[in-house]
Amino acid sequence: MSSKLSFNIHFNLIIVVSLLFSQTQGQDLPVAKPEDLGFSSKRLERIDDAFNGFVKDNKMAGSVILISRKGKIAYYKGFGYRDLEAKSTMTKDVIFRIASQTKAIVSTGIMILQEEGKLLIQDPLSKYLPEFKETLVAQPKADGGYEVVPTTRPITLRDLLTHTAGIGYGGGPATDQWKAAGFQGWYFADRDEPIAESIKRMAALPMEAQPGSKWVYGYATDILGVVIERASGAPLDQFLKDRIFTPLGMTDTYFFLPKEKASRLAKVYTPKEGQPLAAAPIAGTMDSQGAYIEGPRKSFSGGAGLLSTAKDYYLFLQMMANGGELNGKRLLSRHTVDLMTSNHLSDEVLATHDESFGLGFSVLRDLGQRGTPGSLGEFGWGGAYGSTYWVDPVEGMVVVYFTQLRPSSIVKDQLTLRSLVYQALEK
């Protein structure tokens, strides 16, 4: 065989392999003209004005916004800077810390295991984590202080999915004990131990409320992450990769970022009224840049640990919007999706919490109560770095908004976005 013929064969083989790889790994999102999806292009430009304005006015460094309808992208833009000091532009493929947006993904993992017959959400937690067999509650006393009493019933997986297990983020009457044990807030990335070891020690602490009596937001989904490990026999990061990320094509979602992708991670900023926008400290706990690149890389926080891109998270949400399927890959049955996106809170619990909640998602049941545009049946949530998302089944719409602000924005950016999205809908 001549050297020229050999070169041509190898060159053509490289082209074919590259094309196959791009078709299976790097498919572009389906895009349509806004008008074809019922949006006004001119009215969508109001989003540009508002979010460029937030950057110009020193309210945030940057953000990425993705809006889809009927499974196609109508709007997908980055604003400002990934790194303000370096003047590194906020491109659409920037990676963000998504914090509590991790919860929906881990809740989906639990439901996948239920569909496989490996667990039931009605199961007691102690079936998978025996350390929770006899749990305690800190009950306030009329004259101050608290007493520790046994729980009136076992905690179930459904309690954890709905945040009605009584487990907070280290607050409540027994804050002193939770603080002494080292559990204050949602941040785990700097811990030099597997999440299962942390949760095992947590089980001995007094909870904030009796199971099923109150909506208490906290470590519930971190505990579910350990349940996934026990029920599946796989580490949480591997389970999520194999069962959710890879099937959906989520190629940029991790608990800890590969070193080669470090340059794509957005910087966290701390906004303060009347002061220049400042970058959060490199090291520390919740209000730092976080140990997502440098650090122990041991603690897979199912409640708040993932990093992702707007595109990746959109793929997950579009799967949910489609009733559990995306691009021929079915992760859940439509009945399971319906179950997850229906309200599970009793009237007793709703009396303590003003928002309906499903299995991993908030669920909108009353437009007037919230006072913002939307549709009944909408589901979503957000993250502690300022990100949010929602799925509107009535409009066939998915919205993803990523930014990186701690402790929070000083502008009503999420409310502004919601208003601007709905005002742009014409049909």
C-alpha cells in the first residue's frame, strides 16, 4: 500500500470517528425563531437590556439565560463576565455551582430506583441507613430551652423528598448541638470524608420537628444521596453519571470539576449596595469560591454539591417536561414525573409553609398567592448561588437562569426575569 493511500485511509477514518463522536456527544440544541415558538423577538430584547444593565450597574458580574418552548430554544445568551477582574466573557458554556438545584437530580435518582423495584418512597429511612432507626426531636419548652424526645414515627424516604422529615440545616431548638457537631449550612465540598460518614454522625442529633408535621428545608436530599449509594451499590457520583448524565448528554455536570475544565468555572461575587462588586474569598465555607477544584473531592453532597452548565441543566429539565424521556432515552415513566410534580404537602404542613411541594420540586398551585406570572402546575426550584429554573407545562416552556452571587443578589433579578419571559409570550 502506498504511503499516500495509507494517509488517505487514516485521514478518512479520523473524519468518520470525529463525526460519530460529535453526533453522539456534542449535539447542538434544537433552535427555532422566537416567533415560531410564540415569542416576540422585540419583547425578548427587554431581557438583554435588563441583564446587561445589572452588569453595567455593578450588581452582578454576569449570567446565562436559556428559554425553550415546545422542545426548541427561543433564547440562549450570556451576559457580562465569568471573571470580572480578568474580563473573561460569560460564554454560554460557562460552568456554575448550582447548589440546591442538585436536589431535583438526586430526587430523580431515587425515583429511578423505585421504578427498578430497589426501593419504595414509603420505606422507612432506617431500612437503608440503620443509624436512623431511633431518631430524636428537640422540642421547645415553654420556659425556654428545649427537651429531647423520640420521634413519634419513623422517617420515610417520602418525608425526605418533600422536606417534611423535620431535618434542617443545623438550626432549630438544638442549634447548639448541630453547631458543635460541625453541621451548619449546606456546604460539604471541603469535607475530608465521604458524605455517608457525615450523615451517620448527623443521625444522632435532635431534629427540628416531628416527621410529617412541618416543612423544614435542610439535609434531607444529602441523606437521599446516601440512600442511593446503599440501594444501588454505586457511589453517588457514578450512579448519577451512569443513569442520568450520560443518557441525557450532560457532559459538563460534576461534583468536583476536572482540572482541564477549571478555566470555565464562573467566579462567585458578593454584591453589596453602594460598594464595588467583590469576589468571594477563595477558601472558606458557604460564602467562598468553594473547594470544587482544589480540595479533598470526597463528599458528594446530594443536596447542594453539583456544578453544571445551562445547557446540561436544560437537558435534564426538558426530559422532565417530556414526561421522563429525551432524544429516545427514557429515564422515568410519565406517571412518575406526574407524581414528582404534584403537591405532596398536607393541609397541616401547608399551614407552616406557603408553597406547595412535590418530590424534589416546588409546585405552583395558586398564582395569586405568589403574585408573579406563571401557570398552575409549574415546577422548579433554585440554588444558593442565585440560580433558578422552572418548567411551565401549560406553556410547554423551560427556563434556566444561572449566576454566581453569595449570599444573594441586591436586585430582584429572578422576579425581573420571570416578568420579562412571560411578557414576551404572544401566543
